[in-house]
Amino acid sequence: MMKVSLVSKWTMVLCCLLMLSACSLFEKEEEATEGSIYGMITDAVDNKPIVGAQVQITPTGRTVTTGSDGSYTITDLPVGSYKMQVSAVGYVRDSRNIEVIAGQQASGDMTLQRTSVNTKIGIDKSELNFTSDNQEQILNISNLGNIGALNWKFNSIPEWLVVSETSGSIAIGKTKAVVVAVDYTKITQSISTYLILSSDDESVSIKINVSKSGSSEGGNDGGSDTDGDGNDSGDGSGNDGNDPIYGSEETGFCGPISFDSNYKVDFVSCKRNLNEVLIQLKVTSIGADRTFRYYPSIPIAYDDMGFDYRPKVKVGSDNSYYEGYYTSFTFPKDIPLNMYIKVEDLNEESTKFPRMILKFNDEVVMTLENLIWAK
């Protein structure tokens, strides 16, 4: 009986050891199915870290943002091959392939070239002022690049603005003169808005100030048209188009808003929570159902400390914020939907966004001026 008992005990011990060994092997196998990517994104000229660069990997679509030291980490990635795409404001987008190995951290370092090296669009005026006595201006567009022709076009031209040429091509080193005029028969109030000039890779904005009173000095004569339709939607304060015209101390403030005239945009609030700002708008598609896509090429918010950020957007009851990459939003006819714009990792000393630019449908640009968050 004692022999049987000893055998039984040793059998139980052996079984336990085998089970522990199997569990250990199983855990190792689980650990070995995933890896990670760590890297630094730096400036190709001075090798300084690029803060706020967007790093996206496909096919997963996961996106992370570099920190103050230019570094990023993407964890829990299944073993396999990925394409990494990196973009940052002021830099040329770049990509590379990267291999994730089980239980290892792959190196995802990358340097980006500054876009200023490849800037093509040049304009001789960033602001055009019109009065009833001066209804026509000449804007000179130049190709400042050194590789190929500049293919340019104006986007979302208001019906009261007449442009001699809306698109064209300019050879390297050449300049094209375009006549911009205001049809005063369609103007009922003073207007302050933006005309967007874009090429394949970049966009610039020209501020358009139209005075109904016949003088370009002193700003608007009783309000500001924020949607470019020629109608005064201001508060009658006589502001110059740069001061906030919507909001209160409780909701925050916003200056002129410029967008496609097929949409009505109303400011709701601009609030800050620690290092995050959330802006709420009401957007209505006028007269028809419409869908637009949020493009990643120009979502930029500029703060008063000289920093820029990439806003995230969501519409309606959607739970997720999107950073672009061709996300679509649908607006039903004449039904206002909430649009939320979130900016993260804000500088502690920032007090406002003098300007924010969002791009939709490849050519439609929304600009928001002088956003001041509630205190």
C-alpha cells in the first residue's frame, strides 16, 4: 500500500509539473504573437524632434502623435509587415515599410523634409480691400517652385466675387495676374471672408474685405458676413472682422467663420479642459442632402503662442473623433447637426486660436477666426 501511495504522489507531482510547463509554454506562445514599433520623427535639416507628427500604420489604420521629444510608440501589433505613413504641419508627408517581429520592438525612426523647400504658390497680396470706389484688384500668382508647373485653382468663390480666371497652370519662375472684382449689385452689407487658392500640395488664403460704405478703413459698417453669402450675420457691433462676434463669457467666443455657401454654420461654444479644447458648431446643409469628406492635408489650428495643432472632428452622435484620412460625414437637408472639433496637447500658456483651418471634399475649406475659450 505504501508503494502505491508513493507512486500516486509522484504521479501527481509529475502531472503538476507538466501542467505548469504547458501553461508556461502557452504564455510564451501568446507573448510571441505580437510586437511593437518605437521611433523618433525628426527634422531632416537640423535633426530636431518634430512635435505633434501623425504616425499612421496600415492595414490597421492606427494613428499616434509624437510627443515633445518627437518619439512615439505603437504596441500590441500582430506579427507582420506594415506601411508607416508620417505627416506633420510644415513637412512633406513620407512613408516606409516596417516589419514587426514577435516579442520585439521594431525601429520606426524617420526624418521629414520641410515643405518650405518645395513651396510653389506665391502671392503678392494676402489681403484684398474693396470699396464702392475701388471694386477691382489685381492678384499676382507666382510659381516659386523648382520642379514642374504650378497647377492652381480658386475654391468656393462667392457669387458676389468675380475672378477673371478661376484656375490655370504657371511655369517655373513665372507669374500670372488675376483680376478679382466685387459685384456690388449683390452686396447688402460689409463682408469679411477668405478666398482659398490651392494647388496639388498646398493652399493659401487671401482675406477679402468688402466695405459697403465706400471706405476700407474702420472695418464693417454694422456687422460681418461670416459665410461669404453677402448677408450680414454679425451682431451690429461694428467690429473689424478680427474681434470675436459670437459667444459669451460662458460659451467662449468666435470671430468670422468662412465655409461653403451650401452650408449654414453657427457657433455654439469653445471650452478648454486642462490641455484640451472642444469647439461645438451647428452645421446645416441648405436645400439638399450632402456628404463631405474630412481631408488630412490641411487641418491646422494656430494658437497665440506660435504652436500649431491637428484638430480632430466628429459629427452628430458619433462616438469617435477623426483626424482626417478621408472620413465622410453626411448632413441631411435643412437639419442642423452638431459638429465637434477637438484639439489636444495644448500649450499651457495658450489663450486662443487666432485661426483654424479645416479641409473638406478636397477643395472646400472652413476657416474659423479668433477662437477664445471660456474661462
